[in-house]
Amino acid sequence: MVFELHKSGLIVTKQHKIKVYYHGIFVGEYFTDLVVNDKVIVELKAASQLFPQHEAQLLNYLRATNYEVGLLLNFGPKPANCRRVFNNDRKTITWNP
């Protein structure tokens, strides 16, 4: 996936670290599978199907960051994808870089 995205001229960061804050206090980290062009979070799965917890994971990443677009891609027996947009103006949590 990373090779093909690079070949297409896109900038890809693997295992991108997201610092998580709660009321301004650092409480932990998430690691996204990919971030493309510093604009889109991409989560890759190889599961029998996409489950609600996969989508919840992506939404948590979007809520905890300044990113607004996320893609969830499943390469399992039944390939599937899911696109989610979570606008920054809807976020109640202050983003901390």
C-alpha cells in the first residue's frame, strides 16, 4: 500500500503517533496505520468484515487530531472500505500537537 501511494506521488507516514489529551493533560498515544499527505488518516484491516469497533477506532483518531478525513480499508475475504469525515468545527476537544 505504501509503495503504491508513494509511486502515485503521495507522501505517506507509517505508524503516525497521535498524542491524546484529556482536559489538557497528556493521557496516552494512538498510532494510525498511515497518514497520507498530512491530510487523511488511513486504517488498514485484514478481517472477515468491517466491524463497528473498526469504525469507532477511526472516529477516535479523527476526534483526537486536526485531521478531518479518514479511510478504513479491509483487505480480508470480503474487501470493503469506509470513508468518514469529522469536521474540526464539530470537535469539542481542543487539539494539541
